[in-house]
Amino acid sequence: MDRRDKINYYLDIAETVLERGTCLRRNYGSIIVKNDEIISTGYTGAPRGRKNCNDLGFCKREKLNVPRGTQYELCRSVHSEANAIISASRRDMIGATLYLVGREMKTKELVKDANSCTMCKRLIINSGIERVIIRDTKSEYRIINVCDWIEDDDSLSSDLGY
């Protein structure tokens, strides 16, 4: 019997979490795992009590042709990484791994070259998360050591992210 490797197992869970997302452009799912225990999950969606883009029927950034990775202040959503971090205790996140999967909503394909945006990178660094693993294909992924983001300070201001 073939058994799914642990990294893809957690990425599969993050991919399921993104199904709750409400963004009309791209949905992401995140899970934070420490010592083989899921600490929290998060998906892309408007803050509690506010209307989601799928409720409104439009995405303001898409309507204005805002390029990927810019002008997040126009977006109604809280990113999946931020939602997962908000739902967890910092002491539980120190040394943890965040698994991230993104899907284009029009094509249903995985987001090519997915990455955390600049603000989410800052949150990840401050949370104490040690690694971020991002799905590229159903069985391929990238492992990012968060300390690399700290050492390469320029990466915190020059990313496409979502």
C-alpha cells in the first residue's frame, strides 16, 4: 500500500482548507503544524462580520485591474497565513511549519510561483514559524526557511505574493 508522505498530507489538508476561501481571484489555505499536530488553519476571506467578495459578486482589485502583489489595501480579504496566525498562540507557533496552497479561482489551477506577500512574511517571522512549505504541483513543493527571509531583508519588500 502506498502511503502519502507527510508533507503532501499536510499540503492536502491546506488545499482542503482553501475551499472555504471567499476570494474571487485566488484562494489560499494555510495550516500551521508543530510536532505533527495541527495548531491552526486559515483561508482567504473578509474579516468577521464583513461581506466577502463572493457575497458582493465582485473583486475590487480585479475590477481596477490591480496587478498581483500590489495595492493590498484595496482587498477585502485577510490572507490565509494571517488568519492561521491570528488563530494560534505564539508559544505554539515557535519552531512550527506553515503549509500553504493557492488556487486560481477562474482556472481552478494551483497558483504558479505562490508565495506569501510582504505583510504575511512579516507576520510569519514575528510568529516564530520556522519553515514555510508551498505546493507547486500535486506532488511537488518548495521548502522555505524563514531565517532566509530575515537574512535577505530585501525579500520583504519585493514579492508578488498573492
